[in-house]
Amino acid sequence: MSITLKIDNPNQFEEQLITFVKQQKQNLEELTVEALDNFLNSFQKEEKLVFKKRDPKKYSRKIEYIDEENEDLSDVKPYSHIEDSGQYIHDLRRQRKQ
């Protein structure tokens, strides 16, 4: 794993880093290693997503169906070829495992 940092103003960055280290009263290497550790460990934490639940009635939209030439589908009976529904489900589950 490698991390690349692009620093536009190295002198200003170095001065700010030295000032921060002096405020923390720690060694520069220790502080850098600690900061990198915290940064890399932050990716390993499993955090819960917090989101607001919305009212489905308020945010739902009416589904608009396209009427294709007033097609009469009253004679269409899906799954009419199945004689034994239990056996059909059993076979579907068996096929999924293979």
C-alpha cells in the first residue's frame, strides 16, 4: 500500500506542521505515525449509515402504464403450464443450487 501526497507549498506546510507538533508537545515522527495509523484505521471501522426515513405516501408517484394498442390480455394465464406447484418450486430450488 502506498500513499501519495501532493503538497503545493512545502515551506508553508512544513512551518504549519512544526507549529502543530510544538503545540502537541510530541515528537514529529510519533505524531506522523499516529496520524497515519488513525487515518488508515478509519477505513476498517464499520459505521452505521444514518439516514432519514421518508413517508412512502408522500414521496410515491402514481405508476403510469402505456396502453399498447388496447391489447386484451384476459386470455393470458401465466404459469398455466404448471400442474404441481410444490414440485415446480422444488425443482427451481434444486436448479439454483447447482
